[in-house]
Amino acid sequence: MSADLEDFLDTEVFDDKDRLIGSFECFWMDADDQPQLVGIKLNSSTDRTFLVPVVLITPDERQSCIRIQAPERQIAYAPTLDCNEELNETTEEQAYNHFSLTAPTGPHELHITRSHSK
């Protein structure tokens, strides 16, 4: 991913139909500092942060936003995790499975990067 995700924290998020659906709250990186999952707060459910695999997102530098290659409805049923919580392997696998993707294999540890305004 060419863009630094940290520059996009707190930006708007658009779904696959180009509809504004929420904001980009945090992301979890692996031991090699590669982003793996992002936390999205949906406008329709601001009390939860939904997990989306980073392979489904595209940072849009021109528009200063994040675009997700999935419909809002699918994101709304994704596993949730607060940006202050550590991600365990079970929740990570559930997030990937929810979007019909394969989770990374082998032992790895993820750490959180979140918005500075939180």
C-alpha cells in the first residue's frame, strides 16, 4: 500500500457504491508494520468499530478519504472491536472470513494505531 494509513485517520469512508458510510478510526499492523485490518465507525452505528481487512480498502489521496470495496450492509455485519482493544487471532480470522478472504497464517502479533483525537 503506497499511502501511509496514519495520514487517513479520522477521514471519511465510502463504500463500493461511493456512498459516505462512516469514518476511519484505527488500524492494526503486524510485526513488520504492515497494516492488516482497519476499524471503521459507521454513521448508522457510531457505538461500534467494524473490522475490515486492509486488502479491501483504497486510500484516496486526491479526495483525502478511504474507499472500501464492499457494501455498507456487509460491513455493518462484520466483527467489531474497540480501537483500544488488542486483536486476537480468532477475531482476526472472523473478520477475514466475513469478507470471504483468507487470514494470514503463521504466528504473528498485531498492534494498534488509532486516531490521536480519541
